[in-house]
Amino acid sequence: MTRIILSLVLTLVTLGARAELVIEITQGVDNPTAIAVSPFAWQGGGTAPEDIAQVVQGDLARSGQFAPVDRRDMLGRPSTEKEVFYRDWRAISAEYLLIGRVSGTEQMRIEYELFDVNRQAKVFDGTETGPASEARMLAHRVSDKIYEKLTGIPGAFATRLLYVSVTRNPTGKDYYRLTLADSDGARPIVLLESREPILAPSWSPDGSEIAYVSFETTRPAIFRQNLATGQREQLTNFKGLNSSPAWSPDGKTMAMVLSKDGSPDLYLMDLASKRLTRITRHYAIDTEPTWMPDGKSLLFTSDRGGRPQIYRYDLRSGTTERVTYEGAYNARARVAQDGRNVVVVHQSNGRFHIAIYDLVTNRMQVLTSTELDESPSIAPNGSMVLYATKSGDRGILAAVSVDGGVKFRLPAREGDVREPAWSPYMSR
Amino acid sequence: MKHINVAGKALTLLFTAAFLVACSSSDTKEADDAAAAAAAAAAAAEEADRAARAEAERQARVLQDAVDAVGNVFYFEFDSSNLTADAQRMVDAHIALLSTNDKTVRLEGHTDERGTREYNMALGERRANSVRDYMVANGIASYRIETVSYGEEQPVAYGSGESNWSQNRRVELK
């Protein structure tokens, strides 16, 4: 096996408007919580480097569970507790009020306080500190805390997304780009640009590394890439398929699909020794492995029963059992951290939708109503599913909450976007 | 090779003629006659050789024309990797040409946009393998054939609907 280690200099190309995602909220919950996010007071010199309150407000709105109050409707702009007059906020029907102060041009410090307008009481306060260059990430951490306080579920705003964008070139080969962005689509960075396909991006469990399939050698090969150093390593170069890299929860093993021995089967690669173990052996297609959070079994897609369905391989016993029966086509499973909710691509009436399958109740619920939906990726807090779909002839990203109640779209300003991969919680 | 056989036979004939002439006579005239006969025979051999080469070229051209007529893209039914009768006839033309040379080929399998990307990657490989297996069964050495699947990543027709999808479910021979 060829093992090429490329020390690739990460070209931190900021894309400008090109592959940047735009967020359009299409559906929220019926009675979203009205929250006012008063502009945070900047206590440094000059102008504030980032509108922290705006980032927080955008996060809360995007969750679909909050209806942020328009700034123009605010009767005051408090930034300290003694400036808070509850009647001003009751007058505009705000249920909660968030205020804050920001300081530090190098090391940034954000202090924030949350008030319950009806109870007229402070319910929560906190501080976030970090490099000012990461101001938006600090703001997302504030959002995470507020979201958790008010919904009981940890937020997943301080996370990142990987996606592939394609610019068509009618006179030659298309341009493929693997892009890393914040969970709100901001700060896109191109990690890899190629004239050959890029697909199946996936995250290491600590969010420090990614793996993907690139055809840059004119054949598919699996690569891993460190996000901090840019160091890149080609892990496979086998005849046939080299696809679907999936990191084990302990980060030591990568599941993948190879067809070097005949038909596509699942293999495990020990990342330290690069030793391969074949775990399925069937003449049918076995592909799209994904790990259960406990690392003891994998879900995968197989058409061994005639049509693609989800199967489960138990690592200890080496046995395989079929998981899904409902519908003619269920594929590319991704499991929530609870080990219970599984999102899949589900075909019904000839259309491909995103569905959620409950491993405990065996219930399948279709979440989307668009067609040609694919590549579901679940947020680390299990609340939202990001997926790829089509709008007209264009590939766009969209998101839906696991209960189907909240929906938003993330089209790129230009080109097609696909293959989203939501990061795990990032180690700080 | 046909033209080499013809040339070989002509050459044998030429030597036989020269030997017979040399045996039957000892005077100069007869020797001159023998040389003339040898030259005539050599010219005939060259002519036969040229004709044979032209015939081989003509046949190669016929095979190439047949390949050009069918093209290098073979289409498949939805979710199927079986060669259709049409596709088989097309591949046959390529097999006929490949049987006369030692070129290598690359078979690129593709699918339409329906279904998941990685499952389609596997389906594209199945299609490429299906063409490869048919070629191997018909005498093309497997080491001359490389297969690669692009799944749904490189459509020819970008829109949705069967008219576009049917153009994308294909194997391209390169």
C-alpha cells in the first residue's frame, strides 16, 4: 500500500461571497420564545470588532425556537443590570432579555446576563474569554449557554460545518471545493480545491481532524487532514472503491469501504499501524458505515436483501442484523449521540427524503418534504439535521429539527453545495 | 499475420526459382534469365505484401468505423448494472477492435442523482465491472482493463427527470 504523507500548506483562502452560505429560515416552532438581545456594550477602544449580540440573536433565530425582538423595537439598550427596566420589555412582549459587555482587543472577554421579564429576575449570567480573532466563536458559546438554560438542551452553535461545493464549468472540468465554516455558515475557509470529485467529508471525534475521499489521483482515495497544522496523509490507494471514511468514537480506528477483494465491503483500519481488518464479506454492496456512539457496533447500508437497507454489525460477536424494513430504500445512516435516533435517506413514492428512525420504538418518521434529499448529518446535541437537497437545478443545504418542526435553508451564493458534515463539539 | 505469410511464400518461391535456374544452366544468358526471374518474383512478393498490409489496414478501419459508429458510452436501466442488448452490441464492436491490438482501456461507471452518493459509487463500480466482465468473457485480458466509478459525481445532463437521468446512467470507455 502506498502511504503518501503530504505536508500540505493549508491555503486559508477566504472565499468572499462565492461559496458562502446564506441562511433562510423557512419554518419555526408555533410559539417561539420572544427574546430581546440588547446590543452588547463595547468597552474597548474604537469600534467593536464584532457585533456579538447580532451573532447570538442570529443563532437563537436559526434554532427556530426563539423569536428575537427587532432592535428597532427596543425602548432601551441596557448593558448593565441597573439599566434594565422590565416594563420596557413587557411593553414589546419580550419574555427574556439578554444584555452583555465586551472588552479586549487581543484577549476578548464577554460578560452576559439573562433576565426573565415576567418574573422580573436575573436567571443566568456568564463569561466567555478567548482570542479576539475568535470573537464569533465566543459569541456562539454564549448562544450555547443561553439555549441550554432556556431549552434544557446544550446548544450546538459553537461548532463547525464541512461541505463540498461545486462550480460547474461548461467548457471543461468542474471545480470542487471542500469548505470549513462556522455553524452559521460564516467564515468559510477552503481546505481543498480540485478539478476531480471530493466527497464523504467526516470528522474525527475531537474535531481536530477530518477525512474525505478525493479523486485527485484520477482514482478515489481516502485522505485525512489535520485542521490546525494542515498536514495531510493519503490513507488508501486500492484498486476499486476507497470510500466512506468514518472515525471510531475513540479516534483510533477508521471504518471504510473497499472493493479491492471483489465487491464493496466494510473494513476497519487501525490508524496507528494502518493494519486493515475486513469485517463484512458479502457479494452485495456494503457501504456507508457509521459508528454507534459506544463504539461497539456500526450501522451500514447493504443491498444484500435486494434493495438498500440499514444493517447493524456487532464488533464483539461479528454478527450482522437488519435494522430497517419500512420503505424500499433506506441508506446512509447517521446516529445521534443518544444512540437512539438514526437519520437516514428514505425513499417513499419514488422520492428521497430524510427520515428519522428510532432504534428503541422502531418507528420511522419522515422529516422533509423536498425531493432528492441526501447526506443527513446530525448536530452534536441531536437537535437538528443538516442535509443536502435540490432547489431547482441547484444543490443546496437545508436543515430540519429532529421533530420536523423547524426548517431552514442554507443555499450558497453561487454554485452547488452538498455533503454537509456537522462537527462534534470542538475541544477547546 | 496474413501479409507476412504471403511475403514468406513469395520469398520461398523466389529462391526456388533462382535455384532451378542456376541448376539447369551454366551459361551467362541463362544466368541473366535467372536474375530477371528472381527480380520479378521479388517485385511480386513486395506487391503481395503491400496488398496484405492494405487489407489489414482496411479491416482495422472497418473495426474502428464500427466502434466510432456505436460510440464509447453504454447506457443502463434504473438501478441496474445489467448490459442491455443495445449496450452489448456496442461493447461487441469495441471487443472486435481490441482483439486486433494490445491497447488498455479505462471503464468509468456513472449513475444518476437518485439515491445516496456512496451507494451510487458502488453502483457505478458494478456497472463498470459488468462491462469489464463481458469483455473478459469475450477474450480481452483483464489486465488491459481498468475500472473506476464516479457514482453520481459527474453527470452529463444536469437537470432532473428521466430524460436527464437516463443519460447519466452510463459506463464510458476511455
